[in-house]
Amino acid sequence: MDDFGNDALLTLLSERHPTATLTVPGPRPTGHQDRTLEVDAPHLREVCVTLRDEPRLSYDYLMSLTAVDRPPDSIEVVAHVFSYSHRSMLAIRTNLPRNAPKVPSLSPVWPAAGWHEREQFDLVGVLFEGHPDLRRIMMPDDWEGHPLRKDYVKPDRYHGIDNTRPKNG
């Protein structure tokens, strides 16, 4: 995989997905150098199928899938995948509008994504279209809001139960 650089990755994916918006950004301000691919939301699943099935890539393992609230306008979904045969890791980023964050589910590509997606739906509010069982996984079914959103306001009470912490002092 060492000789299959970012330019070759973009060329291959652009040929297979000519209408997809794909970029490989430079180093992040933190100096983080992970190989990263940015994919527009409508093409995420089909690009991920190529990343998994193309023998020169073979990203066969989903390491993690998370969402980050980036006020005021966006939520970013980030998946980290790994190719055991090529010993290569790739971060896949997708930016979504904060007021309607939805993206195709990756559970048909990597079945373990189902659990990760349920967590991000529950805590951040991302809708994963085509998910086989998208429902809350950590919070009660009748909980209002998404606790990892930056604008989330924790309720003082839940079904008559105090939800505040004592102040030290």
C-alpha cells in the first residue's frame, strides 16, 4: 500500500464515482498526519464499498465511527477503517448540515457500524438512512435531545427523579 498514495487513491475513487466530491486534505492544524478522505454524504456508502472491495485498498475493518458537533453549522461524521492485508489506516470524514444531519448507513458495508451509528444517533442526533434498527442505545427511549450536542441543556428532572449533581462546597 505504500506505493498507493493519496493521488492514486483519489484517481481510483474519482474514476469509480465521478459525481462524488472527494478530497484528501492536508495536515490538520494539530499536525495530525492520518491519511484522511473527505466524502460528500450522498456518496458515502458507495465509496466505502469500493474502499472495502477494491483489492488494492481492502479496507475490511471498521475501527470506529463517531460524530462531532461543530457549531454553528455542521456535524462531522468520522469513520476510521483499517486494511489488514495492506496494514493501512484511513479516516473518512463527512460534513453534514447541523439542522438536518443525515447520511447513508454504513452497516451494509461493515456490519459493526450498526452499533456505532445507534450511539451517534442517540447522543448527537445523526440519522443514518437505511440502518436496520436505528433507535436509542444509551438514553431512555423517551429522552429529549441529544446529550453530546454543544447546545444541549440537561434537564433538572427526569420522570420525577432529580438529575442534578450536588455542588461541592
